[in-house]
Amino acid sequence: MQTLERCCAQAICLQERTMETTLVLIKPGGVNRRLIGEIIRRIEARDLTVVGLKLVRPNRALVEEHYAEHRGKGFFDDVVNYLTSGRVVAMAVEGVNAIQAVRTMMGATNPLEATPGSVRGDLALSIDDNLTHSSSDADAAAREVKLWFSEGLPK
Ligand code: CDP
Ligand code: MG
């Protein structure tokens, strides 16, 4: 039992200190509302580091691949249309436990359920204009950073 507890404690400790890189998108609504600075300010204030950054007008193929897990769902076409409707900020963000930290900072998918203090809880009202994307787990983060930064991240 003691060993198990030590292992668990160690695992939690290791998990808490994992250096990660996650993908953040500021969707067209966020760009149009001039929230780029506000969202990046919050990310940097959290002691996370922006290690890749660009403003792009993504094509349909890129967005459909990005949201491949949602293909076939009722909102798929709407979310793809939304993401391709204007300019998007793509960011790679690095830090300790960055994936979970950023997800929590952005808040629940539906802004009506997002905690006040989160980006969506403070700045958004509607699920179809919820301002940001952030990677959900390590596999998604690796895939998405590679997809949006196929040229690689600047050293
Ligand atoms: O962005 P997040 O990971 O929080 O949510 P998701 O479940 O992966 O869904 C991706 C995106 O699809 C959301 O951020 C919304 O923009 C959109 N969506 C929607 O419009 N209606 C839903 N019922 C679910 C998602
Ligand atoms: Mg998602």
C-alpha cells in the first residue's frame, strides 16, 4: 500500500510537471472583436509561453482535418463554415501542463456553462461563437500543432 501510495504520489507529481505544447486558435469571432491581445495577455499572464504564432485564413481542408473527430455530427458543417469565414490566430503554447491549463482557462464549450474568469465565461455567450479552440489531450495537441504549423515551430 505504501509503495502504491508512493507511486501514485510520484505519478501525480510527474503529471503535474509535464512540459507540454498545445494548440490554441482564436476563431474569426475573436479576431473580429479585437480580442487577440486580451486572449494572449491571459495566456502569458498564466506563465505560459507562445512558441508559435500566426494570423491565417484557413482553407476548408485544413479545418475539416482539424475537426475530423466531429465529422458526421450536426454542428460539423457550421463549425467548419465558421472557422473558414475569416482570419484565425493559430498559436502553439508551451508550459507546465499547458494542455489542461489552457483548456481550463478557455472554459466550457458552451459559454453559458463556462466559469466566470475563463475566456468563454467572461467574453462569450454563444456555443457557435465561443472564441477559441484549445487541444483536448496530448495526442490531439501533437496532431494539431503539426497540422497548423506544418513548417515547424521557430527555434
Ligand atoms: O472547442 P471544444 O473542444 O470545447 O468543443 P468540441 O466539443 O470539440 O467542439 C468543437 C467546436 O464545435 C466547439 O468549440 C464549438 O465551436 C462547436 N460546437 C457547436 O457549435 N455546437 C455543439 N453542440 C458542439 C460544438
Ligand atoms: Mg474539442
